[in-house]
Amino acid sequence: MHVLVTADSLSGSSLSGSWTYTRELVTGLVTRGVRVTLISFGEIPLPDQTSWMDHLHGLDYRPTAFHLEWMQEAEEDLPESSAFLAALVRELRPDILHLNQFCYGNLPVDVPRIVMAHGDLVTWNYAVHNHAPRPERSLIWYRGTVRRGLAGADAVVAPSAWMLDRISACYGRPRRGEVIYPGRNPIFFNPYVSKDDCVLAVGRLVDASKQVFLLTQQPHSVPVCIVGAEHTVPRPRNPIRADVKLATEQTSVAIRGPQTEAQLRALYSRASIYAATARYEPLGMPALEAAFSRCAIVANDIPSFREIWGDAALYFRTNDAASLAENISMLNADRSMRRAYAELAYTRARERFTTKRMIDDCLQLYRSLISARSMAA
């Protein structure tokens, strides 16, 4: 089987799950003996973003700098990028297209097309601002582009039933909708390190959807580390180390910039609690990485977190900083409860959200679409 995958290289930092999702998908497929052609859009990635490809035999990687559909310059780029992609499909003749952008769902090629709905501007706006975005010209173009891409796809895959429902409500129900939960390879994480009394969160302070700023609005009984945040609040006098320990006279929130994967894994392994503060988190990769590292998860009470984590997380009142602080304090005070939630999250991740399970589901979908296309022919 030959699968052509498109990806967003601008999501290459630890703050976004899109590039991580792509890596898990491509690595999982190649490991199963699938031939993969990967096309990235947005910008040419840095070497550290692509080092995971070095030993993947069976991967053909072609980076491009075409603008993505959510970027301001996308309207000018889309005809050219679509023509480039269509010509490549006709040349390589893959068996299936796994598209991580909406805009290529109606590409004029005779190959089954899957569109993966990682997230979009309209559902983001509803989740963050509780209303539809203003109907500016660029948004009208964007909505039309997304709608046409979804309508043209043979199948639309969402990372949760909640996301599939929101996409359907905003753009129309796809001809075939599937939920395939994102997965991670547990081998990347260390759940066996002794934990420190500390809280970890991943996100930028200015990102309204991640809203890690909730952690800065209340005092905490335990050190808190926010990774990937701009230094828009005073930095602690003693810089926090990679093991999340912070020794100051008064406990405070430590703000760190983006970390390497190795640094982030060390942070996860030492943190006893992970704060999943987001109000919009379609892929939910950071919480999944925390679960594989055996962190107890304190999550915002939103439908997508409830769907993914069920009773394996402790929920704080939706978007409520005081409730978040109370839950963190409760877990920190009750070690047995904290260990129990950590074990619940770890077990749920191992049972439901591994790369293996994700690839199993993807391959099943690929085969059904290829079979349907051949029968129709």
C-alpha cells in the first residue's frame, strides 16, 4: 500500500500536536511496511523537526513552503499548491491520500481522499469566544474552502466524537465521518521516575485556547511550571531546572520557553500533576504525553476532555482558575489520591491511545475506502 500524507510543518513545536500526530502516523505506517510519501506545507522545517525521518526506510519526504489555508496569504497560494499536489498524485499514483489540511479534500484526482480535522478557525472561535467569528472577506473564503474540502473528501476523520460533531454543525455533515483517536508510542515516555511535588502545563500565556494563564491567577501550594510560554510575567529569581524543581522562599509559577523533546520528556517524567487547562484542544497531545509519563491529570471540564479521559482525570469547573487551584491543592495534599489518578490516566492511555491502535484504525479505513473505490470502478 502507498499512502500520500500532507502535513503542517508550522505545528512543529511542542505546543501543537499536529506535527507530532504526523510523525506518529508516518512512523507507524512505515513500520507496518506501508510506503509513505509525506508533503509538508507552511515552511521548510528545521533539521531538528525532521530528524525522526532519518531511519525510516520507505518514506519519501518532500517539504514545501506553500501557505496553509488558515494563513492570510493562502488564497493566492492555493491554486498553485493544489496543482502541485494533483500533479504529484498523478505521477506517484498512491492508493490513498491522508490529508491533514481541509483545502485538498476536493483535489481533482481519482484517489480516495481522507481529510483529518485537527481543528479549524470557526470551531476554535466558538470554543474560545462563544460565538461565530466576524464574517470578514478572508473568513468567508476560508469557510468556503473548508466546506468544499470536507464535502469532496471520501471520509472525514476527527480526533474525537465532539470534534466530528462540531465540524458537522459548522460546515455540514460529511459523506462519511470517522473518529480515530490520536495515539502516542509509550516507549518515548518514562513512567517509572519518582515524582516531585510539582505541576506542569504546556502552552503559551497569550493563547486564549490553551489558557495556561489560569495557573497564574491563584496562589498554589506546589511549584508550577509552564512550558512554551513567553516571559510576560516576572521570571522566578532561581531558574527552574529541567526536572521541574524550584526552590524559592515563596512558591510561584515558573515560566519556561519552548523545550526540546528530551527536555519536555524529563519534565513530564518528574511532574506529579499535569494541568490540562485548554478550552479548545482537538488533538490533546500534551495531556496524552503526561498520561504516558504517569502524571495525574487535572483537566478543564470541557466535552473533549470528558470524552477522552472519562473518570481517569480530575476535572475543575470550566475555565475557573480558583477551582483549578483547589483541585491541584487537593491532589497535592492527598498522595494516595494523586497516585490513583496518575495510574488511571496511565492505564487509559495504554489501553486506548497508543500509536498501534491509531494505525490499526487508519489501515482499516484505508482498506475499506480502497475496496469501495475498486468496486465502484
